[in-house]
Amino acid sequence: MRGKRVTFPGIAVPALLLAPQLAITIIFFVWPAFQSLRGALFQQDAFGLGENFVGLDNFTKLFGDPAYAASFGLTLVFAFATTALCMALALLFAALADGVVKGAAIYKSLLTWPYAVAPAIAGVLWWFLFNPTIGLFARGLNALGIEWNHYLNGGQALTLVIIASAWKQVSYSFLFFLAGLQTIPKSLLEAASLDGADGFTRFRKIVLPLLMPTTFFLAVTNLVYAFCDTFGVIHATTAGGPGTATTTLIYKIYQDGFEALDLGSSAAQSVVLMAVVGSLTLIQFRYIERNIHY
Amino acid sequence: MAATRFRPAKVASHAVLIVGSTLMVLPVYMAFVASTHDLSRSLTGLPLWPGPQIIDNYRLLLGEGMRSFGLPPIGPMLLNSLIVALAITFGKIAISLLSAFAITYFQFPFRVLAFWVIFATLMLPVEVRILPTYEVVASFGLLDSYTGLSLPLIASATATFLFRQVFMTVPDELTEAARIDGAGPLRFLWWVLIPMSRTNIAALFVITFVYGWNQYLWPLLMTKDTAYYTVIMGIQRLARASDFQPQWHLVMATVILALLPPVIVVAVMQKQFVKGLFETEK
């Protein structure tokens, strides 16, 4: 990591300047992460009175547990569906908003502002629209002959949290796609147009390849969002149910740790999720760095 | 190209954008509508336009609230959210400016190690270390306190890296001039670097305020005492208060009040918001 060529002398001053951030990082990030790792190797009783070293037992048990496998599979479906839905809509809106002149500013504002809405609130908003007896959308679906009840139907509950999670995140991807589109030279598109390429071909052959870095970046960001930040969406609406239909990994960590007080298992689950999220972040960071250097 | 010529592709573009914009607005609009009718209208079929109960509902919410359900009043929850969001925002900006300054403008042992410790926060979101972080905060006696709600969230690698990048673009001649004039490092930070980072600070303010205001899991773990509830986590309690149907008119009025502050900040500081969004992702 580079620093400045011209620097100030001294060790005490930079140490003091770094102290607040390092202290908070070590106390609230590094130490707890280390504790997660340690906790995963021990079996604690529910009252925290004693613990025995159990090695990798918590992990072996975890990977042998069909409930955990189900939650893992469910989380993958949830994360990829949320990411795909959100990015497809964002790309569609960005490509169209980039092409229109009239009303462009209004569209951009309207498509951008949900960024400020908390995931938990996004959840409650859609929970209301899909309320089986009074929700606007649920009644619409009922009128079409589709019986909607996410309190009983697990698939519908999952659909509900996917929609709410994706809705909240569309604006983020929209802004990045829009910025990506604006860096594409118009001369390139005009040249293709003169060569007889129609709008769809231009999009597929020129725009899409040039948007690949943005797409990759957004895919990773949205997956991390779906793995972690959607806790609020689920906790405020379906609470993991019905049954375990919307118990994603993050919700299960919370449930097992804070409600069932199965601390060893919860810690092991934390370590697994940490590994998943950590590697996604690393991949992304390396990728961005490469992009900057080229 | 004649702009006025009728083109089906243009019409289709506008149609899709209108549908998209509607989808982005509709959930909040319906929440607003529900907050302006009495509960029975929500239960029997909500009209698509606002009703006459708006003043009564919001007055009820801000006054009595849902106390009859054993829930805390809304006003203090909104205030808690504001205190916590501002504490996180100013705390994060302050400690990131200091640490970025240290790793950019000084040569000292363990500089690279410090950089990596800060970097580690990127990979450890609160969600993946829930229990042990809770235990650390509890062992400091910080449960049910503003410090516990904000302090653990103010360390951020992204903000530090952002300021480091800004500082790297500051010409070395300025530093040399400052040193010749006998200005110490803190003077240089205060009088040169911070003024030069004004727009970046504003951008970070918007992003961090939204982040702080919208916290959910953390206050959920940190607070047992309802006096420290923030409004975002409080909504879940409100929505679940009744076994039968939620008090939709009051829940939705809370939703509107809870989403207004961050939405207003983003709307008023739109330029800084977009700048912040792109900068914090580098």
C-alpha cells in the first residue's frame, strides 16, 4: 500500500490518530470474529456456565444436519433469485432511462429514492400489499384465481421476501448500470447503427459486453446484500416461516443463537457464513483492484 | 432525427419506465393511503386515494401511540433513530479522517498491518458475528445505551479508503509548503486536508446517515429497554402487537414517519448521494 512521498515525522502522532479506529475494529470486529471461531470449537451449555472442547464436532454436526442443508439451499435460491430479479429490472430501467430525453430526470428520481428505505420497511410494505385478506396484490391474485396466503404457503412466503428484498435494492443497481451506460461512447453505437445493427443487436453485442465489469461488481454486492442485509426483511415479515420456508442462513444464526440458545451451532454457522461473505468480498476487491491498474 | 416523429420503441420505453416508476412508488403510496383511513377501511378494502383520517391518525400515533398494546410511543423512537444515525455518521467521518491521515501521511512501523486490520472490517459485517459482538458489548455494560447502539458501527474500511484516495490526490507541494511554514500534521489536516475533502465528507454523510438510520439487527440485539428502541426495529413490534390483524393505520403511519428522514436526506442531497454511492464502492 502506497503512502505519500512527502510525509510527517513521528510515531506517536500516527499511533494516536489510528487508535480510535483500531480500538473499535479490534474490540468489535476482530475479537468477536475470533470468538466465533473459538465458540465453534466448543460446546457450551445454555446457561454459559461451562464449555467443553469439541473440535470440529459442531461443523460435522452442522453439515450432517438436514435442516442446515435445507437452509443453505434455500438461501442460495433466495440470494440468486433476489440478485437476478433486482439486476434484470435495474438493467432494463437503466437502458431505457438512458435512451429517453423527455422525463428522464423524473424517471431517475422515482427509480432511485427507494435506496433510502430500510430493508425491514421494504418488507413491511410488501407484507401489507400481499396480506392474504386485505392486501391489494393478494386480492388481485385471488381475483385471478390464484389463492395467495404466505402464512400457509412456503413458496409464496419465499416469493414475498424475494420481491421485497429485490425491490429495495433495484435503485442501487440502477444507478450503477446508468453510470456504466453513460461511459459507453455514443460514436460506437452510431457506427454500429450505420452498419445496420438494430437496437437489440447493438445492446447485445456492444452495450452488454462493456457493462460486464459493472454487472460482475453488482452481482457480488447484491449477493452479499441478500446473504446479510435482508435479515430485516425476513424478521419483520415472515419471521422465517411458515415452518422454515424463509429461514435463511442469517436468520438461522439469529434463531439458533438468540432463541434456541444453541451457541456452539450458531457460532459454527457464523463461521461458515463469514467464509462465504469474506470470499465474495475478497474476489470483488481483487477484481476492482485489477480494474484500476489496467 | 425528428424528435416529434412517432416511434413505437419510444412509446414502449416510456410505458415500461412508467410501470417501473409506479412499482417503486406504489408500496409507499399504499402505506400512505392506509395511514389516512381508519382501520376498518384497511380491513374491508382500502380505496386508492387518501382519506380524511390523516390528522387524527398521526395525532393519535404521536400522542397515545400504541400504548394500550404495551408499546413505546413513537416520538422517542424517532428521536433515538436520529441520535444514533447522527452519532454513527459523525463518528465514522471523524475516525476515518484521522486513520486515513495516519496511514497516508506517516511512515511508521506496522503501517501495513494497521491497514489490514482496518481492511478486515470489510469482510466481517455485523450479521456474521452476531453473538460474540453482543457478548462484548454486554461485557462493557453497553446494552441499552446510545454508545452501544452507535460505537461498534462507526469503524469502517470503506470510509478510511475513501479518504485515503482523496488524500493521495493532494499535491505534495502543499505538504512541503506547510512543513516549511512550520505547520504540524494536525494543523495541516485541519486547515488543508479537511477543507479539500468537503465534498467527499458531504457524500459520505448522506450514505452513512441512511446506513445508520436504517440499522435493524443491531438495535434489535442491543435493546431490551423500550426507551432505547429505534423506529426501524420498533415497527416490527408494532406490526406484531396484535394477534389478530395489525393496527394497519398506525403501523403504516409509523412506516411513513420512519422512512421520511432518510428519503428527505437523499432527495435534498441527491448529487452528494450519487457521489457517495460511487465513491464508497471503490
